[in-house]
Amino acid sequence: MKNHMHVCNSSSDDEKIIISDESSGSVSSIEPYCWWRSAAKYDEYVKLKFEGGLPDVSRLTTRMRVFKELERLALVASGSTREYHYHFSEGGLNELRHKLLTYRSGDFWMPIGGISKEKMDIPPVATILLVGFSASGKSSLVNLMYSVLGRSGLIPFAQTSSSSGSGRTKLLKEHNVVRSLRSGFCVYDSGGFDYNEISETRVGEELSSWMNDGVHQNQECLRSGDLDDVPHHEVAGDDRHVDFRTMSNYNWSSKFVRRTVNSVMVVANMAEIYKAFKAGDSKPMEATRQLFCSSAFRNCNDEKPILILTHGDMLSTEERIEGRLKICECVGVSETTGVYDIVCLTEYGFLAEESDPVSAYALTEAVYRALLISDRTHLPKKTHQDWALLVLSWIMCFIASLFALIAEICFKLGGGGRQRHRHKLLMK
């Protein structure tokens, strides 16, 4: 059996990627999943691409660069269809999925700075943190990961706001999306923020706490509006709203392993943000920018989070392209690197790999990119000398504070004696 892939122009000048089986004469196309091919200016991109040789990158507009990126995803995704096994397996969905299934933390580490891998502080499990606003699709994205990577079908492992009926996620949840006992990475689903509260100090403190102190299963991530939904035992009146920490005795445990966050995915509801922007409400767009550009996400390599755009299927083709360009421009990232337009098809009862191989591959590549970032952010292990210097600095700080306290006491005592002496002189 012999397979070939043909790139051709139809009568409407639309480029198609067609996989054909010469022995059976069957033809399979991923054209139905290439929604962007009906967009304006796509014909110009096709003509520019086939004028001869490689296209002149300098002539590509931002819209055409998006077309180029989406065509790349479609080309690689086509290598994982049933009629086209492993012809492009080096980058196909099956090959990339296999890399994630066999991944162990540190596998993608590259030697830099003259330090060997044995001297790097590599955690046993790499951790990807999903953050975003309410109803952005974080839990749906987790379910899609289970479906594509863990072959779980349509079983919902993460509870979405639509299925729970109680709104946003209230606890940090750890997910082994490949469903393997030896998985080298995990994904954390967090509670959604509100567009109106993103500028509050406590939001930044919570993000910094996750990034600096780590996260663990069932860790609280409650918002002010969630307090009424949590049972309060032996608490009455306004005392139940004193502090989030007063609720730590309700159902969450610190016995779970605390994970160091190695990479972050910011999930944004593109349809909601774009429609609000077109209606004159820039708050969702600005809030997304503040979250994406939060100083809490800046690590030692200054790696930016991965941007996941969801609910694009609720927009027209032109709105979907423009929405992507507007959001990328606002948050200050390239429209083609580190940003993925993913439809969470498992929400609607469809298997992503069978109904939309482009979304399935985009999701797999996003996870792969997150792990590449994770293995670039590891720091060298602390040596005995480092710990000794740290303890010594603590001792020196303690001694300095002690001398400062003694000096303050002596100053006050000395000042009191001089005042009494001056009072006696005045009495005479």
C-alpha cells in the first residue's frame, strides 16, 4: 500500500492537503477542519506561497503569518490520520504523543553554563499550571488533554462550570493527563479569576505564592464570591468572612506533595474577550494583559506563559482571525509563537482526534512546548557551601538586628537621663 500527500489548488484557489491511497483509490482530506481557508486574504497567501520557491517572509502580513502557522499545524496533523500513518511521523500527533507518554522530568534539558545534568535541581515531576478567568475553558482543556493524550474518550475527569452548576473551580486539582503511573509531568487546574479583581493586590499575592511556594492537590483557591458556597461549621454571622485561612480546616489537606510550578498556560476565552472589545468594553482585554504579563510568571530565563485561546468556534472566521491578532498585540506576544487556538470539542461530546485533528495536534504541541520550557528553567542544586553561606547570612542579620535593638534601648535610656538632669538645673 502506497500513500502520497498532494498539495493542490482547487477551482477557488484554496490550498488543500489531501492524503490518497493509490491501491484503494480512497481520498481523505482535512479540509473541513481548516476553517481559516475561507478567510479574506487567504487566496493572496496561497498565490504568494506558490509563486516559486520559498515565500518572501518580508511580504507576509500578520494575517498571512497566522495562515502560515495554521497551515503548518494542519500539515503535521495530517500525518496522523488513519490513511497516512507515520509518513510525517517525526512531527505527527502519534509521535509527539509518544514523547509525552514516555517523558520523564528533565528529558528535554540541554547543557548550558558548563553544569552537568546531575548537578541540576530537577524535580521528579514537571508541573504545568493553568490560569485564567472564569469560564475561560481551563477544566475543559484538561478534559481534552485526557481525551487526546490519555485516550480516555469522553470521560470528564475535570469538573467544568457547565457540568458542576456551581461555577468556578474552588480547589487546585492535579491531573495526570496521560494516565500513567510513571508520568513525568502533571497539569494543575486552578480557580478562575474575575475580570474586575485582577488588579487587586491579593490576586498578585496568590499568583506569587503558587510560583514561589509551589502548589498541591486540593489547595484552596477561593474567591470572595465563593465563600457563601462553602459550608461553615461552628461559625456564625460575619465571622465566617474573616479570612480564607480560617477555612483551611474544611476538606483540604497539606499532606499532598507540593509541586514546583515549572511552566504556565494562560487560558483566555477569545470569543468573550473579542465580543466585549467590539462592544466598547476593553476590561476583559486589559485584564487578560495584566494576567499574562504578571511579574509572578517571570522565571530565571524570562520565559513567557503559553497563551491558549478557546471558544474560537463561537466566532466567525474573520472575527476569529482578528480576535487572535488583537489579543496577541495587547499582551505583547507573537501571533504565531507560543499561542494556540484550541477548540475544546469534548465539551460538545466529540472526540478531538477523530473530529478535529488540527486541534488535537495543537493541544499536544502546546503541552510539549510547556515541557520544553519546564526543562529550561531548572536551577543548579544548592551545595553545602551555598547552605553554609545562607545560614551565615541569617546569623549576621540576626546579630545586626540585635545590636540595633541594643543601640535603640541605650539611646532611649541615655535620652531619659539627660532630660532629668536638665529638669534639675531648671529647678535650681
